[in-house]
Amino acid sequence: MTQLSPLQRLWLTETVRLREEHAGPLDDLEANRRARSSAGDLATRLQNRALWLAERDGLVSAMRHWLQGSRLALLGLAVLAIISGGGLAFAALGDGQRPVNVFWALGSLLGVNLVLLLSWLLGVIFAGEHGASLGRLWLWLSGKLARDAKAAQLAPALLLLLQRQKLNRWALGTLVNGLWLLAMLSALTLMLLLMATRRYGFIWETTLLSADVFVSATRALGALPGWLGFSGPSEAMIRASTDTLNSSEAVRQAWAVWLVGVLLVYGVLPRLVLTAFCRWRWIRGRNALQLDLNLNGYSQLRERLMPSSERLGVNDIAPEQLHSVEAGQTDLHTEGALIVAIELDDQHPWPPTLPATVKDAGILDSRESRQKLLEQMTRFPPARLAIACDPRRSPDRGSLALIAELARSAAATRIWLLQAPHGQALDANRLGDWHHALEQLGLPFATSAPINWLETGHD
């Protein structure tokens, strides 16, 4: 079984539940039996069942494609944030041909960021869903970049799983604040580069307000940056900054340091703190995430996965489509060799002469015998398995499904197509059907008894 993180296991379990809720129950006889044989509570068995079905039906590979798409989408949003931050810095400072109005520059750098920051905080406090537009954009891009039809079921399942524990607000918070942090860092970096390579003059202008207002506002905004060592212009410098012709090098540097400090304290640091806080809440909630066992899709499986009394017999009909067989899928230790026959009549003597190291599992001719052997092989899978079949019978879906199920419980499997009894001949078309069906399952077959292979592991 593929190694997955706890969140991915829960995610796939929820995806399988949604799939069965909308499309009906899956062919899960083998998955249920494997889940019952595993130790653990109901939640663990639900996950084991879902993971086996997800592996069989391609949901695990679809999840990997979706995760690749989500990383590409996140990378695209990050590049967009970096470009946007650089655009804010260039719009605030310009090309150096004109003096920079410090408060217009400050509004360009921090205005949108602070408005959206306050909007996000209010949304988290009162609604808990702010930032969903950016989250939906990311999910939409992830699905488009995944290019896997089965991946369409994964995003709704992930949202439902997170919403029950209200983790979506912290996941979106990490995304939103992280992207704005990149934008602010990009703006700060480009602003420093522009100031280091161009000569900027700084002014303030007003028609209605007095100079005292600008002096007070500049000092108030520069108080917190001043604690970090970003000294701002003095009162005399502020009052003199109405005309760049009279500004000295010291005045320009003082305004530049003030502007950098204000952007760092009011733009970068709040987003950094909120990103770290949302990330901490996300990790904490993710580690405590569990399945809601009261949901109908899970409660209906309780008796099948944790039965009060074991029932024998196969009750499900043969599946419409057989799933490919991969040898050695079991995680348990395999040992020994086993031979079994499927629905033989009296014309075929059984068992053949076997070495002492090869065990005979008999003839499977009833639901009870099939279920008993499958349960036994789930707990103690053989290293080598030979399945004897009578090619005079048609390879119906039920027989092929049983062969595939037996083969998945062994490390290596071979099919023995028995010779026709003396005086009878095999139908060539029917034998061809057997060959075609076994090739689709990916199982080796032969008309000679694989006794030596069973005993030694080679021919």
C-alpha cells in the first residue's frame, strides 16, 4: 500500500464516501475483508477500506496529479504576488524624474494591503470564510492543472473534511497572508533597489491641512519603526520638505529610511505574524483531524467492517469490469506454497501428487469455501499460489473476479489450465477466451502442472 500522510488518508476516505454517496456502493467485498483483517478501530478500518478502493480505482494517482497541479497553481499565484509587489513599489517611487509625495507613496504601498488585511480579520472574527475567493481560484487552478478526470472529486471532499473542523479558515489564512507577505517583501526589495540606484526627492503637499498635521502624522507613523532603529526626519526636515530644491542629502536619506521602516512595520511584519499564526493553527488542527463516524456513509459500514458476528459467503454479484492484478500487493509476510482448484468435476482427479512443502486448499465449489479461503489468505498470504481451472468452462466474470482476488493475496500466482479428460477435446474458441481474459489480468498461465515452481520458486 502506498505510504500516505494522515491527512491524505482522511482525504481519500472522504473522497470514497462522497463517490459512493453520489454513484452508489462500490464493489467492496475484498476491500471490506482486508479492512476486517487489519487491527484497529472503526476509523482505522474505514481508512484501510477506502485506501484499498482508492488504489484500485486510480484515486491515489489522481490525488498525486491534483497535488502537482495545486503546487503549480500556488507557484503561479506566488509569481503573480511578487510581480504585483514590485509594481506597487515602482508605482510609489516612479522613475526618479519627479519628486515623490511621501504620503501618496505610502498609500500606494500600504493602502490596498491594509484594507484587505482589516477585511480578512473582520471576516475571520464574524464569518470565518473570508478569503474564499482566492481559495476557490487556487482550487480551480489546481483542478485545471491536474488534467485528471478523477481529480474532480478530490477538491469537494477536501473542503468538506476541513469545514467540519473549521480548518478551512486557517488554510485560506495561510494562503492569503502568505501571498501578501510575498507581495510586501517584493515591494520592499524593489524599493531598496530603486533607492540604491536612483536619486529621489521627497515632498508633501496640501491645500487644506497645516504643516503641523503632517509633522504629527509622520512622527506617529514613525514611532514603531523608530523602536527598530529606523529613524525618521526631524520636525525641521518635515517642514522643509515642501520643495525638493531646498532638500539636502540628509533630508532625502531620512525620508527614505522612514519610508522603508513604515513599509516593514505596517506591511511586512503584520503579514508575517498572521502567516505564522495561521500556519500554527492549521498544523495544530490538522494533527487533531478525525473522521465524522456519525455520517451515514460511515455508519452504514460499521456492521460490515466490525461485525458482531462473522458471516461467510459471497453476497455481491460479479463486477462489470475486472481490475488489474498486481502481484505481491499484500503488506503481510508471505510464506509457503498453495494450490487450489476452481469448480472441478469428478472427471478431474484431485489433488495431484504434491511435495510435502506444497499445501492443498481443495476445490472451491461454494460461497462458503471461497470466503473461508480468502479470509485465510488475507491473514496468511502464500508466497506462491497455483490456481487450477477447467478450460472447458467459460471464463465468466465471477470466476475471473475470484481468480483476481486470490492472486492479490499472494506474492506470485500462476494459472494451471487443465487438460481435457481422456477422450475429450478442448474447444479452441473457449480456450482462446481463457487466454485473453488471463492476459488482461496480467497472470501467467500454462497447461502443465506448475509443481516444480510451487516447490522451488523456479522452473
